[in-house]
Amino acid sequence: MARRVEPRAQAPKKPPKEPPRQERVAAFRLGLSAESRAAFFLITKAYRIMARRFKTPFGEIDIVARRRNDLVFVEVKARESLDDAMEAVTERGKRRIIAAAEFWLARHPQDAQCTIRFDVIVMVPGKLPRHIANAFDATR
């Protein structure tokens, strides 16, 4: 006797995702470009890039770099003016970077002996990058 096979129920199809808005795409590309230029800038200052765009459950670190015994977590901000870029480093953003840095250290215990620093590199059109070492600390 032949067995009757029931057709599988199809899961409802999701509506197609809307493409991202052009200004979001432009901002994303500007950020990628700024991060690449910042990484190159750090390399010229004798830093070794350990990771770029390091993603964690807490957020992303733009650049993780090392020079001698210094392990540096770098936030890159590209804005039209220096003031705008500095204002873009918010308290919430600092907490996110600190939590992501703790995640890095948990994954890389050999780095726990390094001096840990949180830097900001500001990118403004037509000017050299501005590297602000020790821009903030991990005290909460």
C-alpha cells in the first residue's frame, strides 16, 4: 500500500527588506574610509593594528592597536568640524567601548599585562587626523 505524503506547509514569506537610505550608506562609507585612514595614521606612528571593527555583544571597537606595552582601543570620529567630532564621543559610547575592551581582554588574557588606553582619532576634511591619546579612562 502506497503511503500518501502530505505537502509541507510553507512558512509565510517575509516582505523584502527595504534598501538602506542613501545618507546611511554614505555615512557608513565615510566611517569605513575614516577608519582606514586612522589605521594607516597609527601605523606611521609605529602602532601595530591588532584588529579593526572588532565586534562584541556590547558594541564595536573601531581599532585595537598595540605599541610596545601599550594596548590601545581607538574610537574614530569623522565630522565636519573638530568640535562636532569631539561631541560625538558620548558617555554612552564610552561605556560601550569600555565593555567591548573588557570583552577583548577576556578573549586575549595575554594582553591583561599591557597598559590599557582609550584613544580617539578625529578626522576632519582637509586636515590631518588628530590623535587624542588617553581621551577617556575606564573609571565609571
